[in-house]
Amino acid sequence: MSASVCLFAYYSTETKLPHHTRHLLSQIASCGFTIHIAASGLSEAAAQSLRNDLAEGSAPVTVTVHPRPNAGLDFGAWQFLLSLGCTGDAGEILFANDSVFGPLLPLRPIVEQMREKELQVWGMVRSEAVVSHLQSWFLCMTRDAMDHPAIQRIFSQPFTEMSKDEIVLHGELGLGLAITAAGLSSGAAWSNPRGLARLLALNPMHTDWRTVLRSGHAPFIKTELLRDNPSGIASTHLWRQEIPDATFFNPDWIAAYLAATPPRSRAKRAGFRARVVQALASEDRRHALMALLLGR
């Protein structure tokens, strides 16, 4: 197989990588990807400290770190790495970011299984919210897919000038529409195309987080879910008991991150009635409703 490259979007003002992010990068590298990190918000001096941190310790990871201004969120970061020519002539390109805890199980078997399907585009999780699309926090495509005009149009947009909502609309959702319009073959390690999920614009990595995790197909938890819980999912306090193998992924990594990182979301959480609707729509509805009622 030709070269595989991962474009990794990372944001932090700290030069020491969190344990869970180092673990993710190590697992991505184990799948044969050469990793380029867009370090948003870091100076060149701070980026050098990050490089040193990655090269040290009991689990060193070989990456190339590219500092950049903090603008455009993940799509702006990936666009920046593409403009530097980081993908070269790679036949496989992975877009990933630091917005997840995981993988909680080895990543390589999942990636190998998806590679065997020979899809032009695949992601870890498919969402039916608004439009059917692959969530962009872990999305892989072939060179021919990347070079398709429809995909190129997505990555040519001025993401650094957009708001977060605009980036979601024109980036993640737009990419889903572009993949469909271009007729590219696509799939996801985990998906459940429920009409209700689309109608209610549900994010499965929030509403169905335990179902997704327990499937073994996408063993990740979104940092936003545990840090901010913007949708008011009642079962998030159960996260520690959902770690399948504490010797592979240490739950203390999550605890340390949550203790050191204040909530970022200032939006008002969903009301109780809205949370009941979300619980009813969840694949794990019995436990979701029980947790909601007990925690009311």
C-alpha cells in the first residue's frame, strides 16, 4: 500500500501533551500513518517544546509539529497542513483531532477492517443529524477521493474567517453532501441510520455514547460530552465503569483532564423535557431514562 498520512488538529496552550492524546497519536502511528500535527495557538518555541515532549517518555511518538495561529478550528488546521503539502503523494489520508478520549480498545484491528472494504471515504462514526455525514474527528479518504473537485471545493473555503457554526455547516456537513454528490463510496465503523436521529438532529456520540462504545466498532468518548455535556445526557457520570480495559487506556487520564480543564460551553443546557425526548430516542433508552429520572 502507498504511504498513509494523518493530518491531526490539535489545540492547547500547554506544551505538554495530555496522556490521552499521546495515546491516540501512538495508536494512529501503529496503523502505519505518518503524523503531521497542526498545533493551533502555539509559537515556534512552544511547538519545539511539544516536539521534545512527544519524543521523550516511555512511549515516544514520532510526529512533525507545525505551529499556526488559532483560527478556523479543525478544518482550518487541516487546510493549513494541506497547504504545506503534508500529504505529499500519500494514497491514504486521515483527518483526526484531539476531541476524543480513546481509543479505549486497540485501533489497528478497526482500521484494518475498514481498509479491507476498499472504500474511498470512511469514518469512525456516521451521524444522521441534519444530513447524513461522517463525523470529522476521525475521517479517512483515498487520494482519488481527496483529489475529487467536490472535495477540493470543501477544503478551499475560507475557514479562518468563519464562525464555529459556519465551519460545521460548510465543513463537516458540507463534506457529507460533497461525498454523496461526487458518488464516492463511503462507510463508517459505527452507524445507525434512524429517521428519528435525523429528525431530532441527535449526535450519536452524545445520545448513544454507551451504545457506540460498547459496540467495539468506535471505542471513543468525546471530550466535550464529559467536560461540557451540552445536551444534558444523564448517564455521563458512569464513564469510568465503561472503560473496557484499564490496562490499555487508563481512566485516570480522563479524570486528570477533567480536573484540569474547565467547561468550555457557556450555552444553556437542554431542559428536562428535551432531555427526556433525547433519552427516548437513544439506543440505550432504558438506562438513559433511569439515569435522567434519578438525577433530576
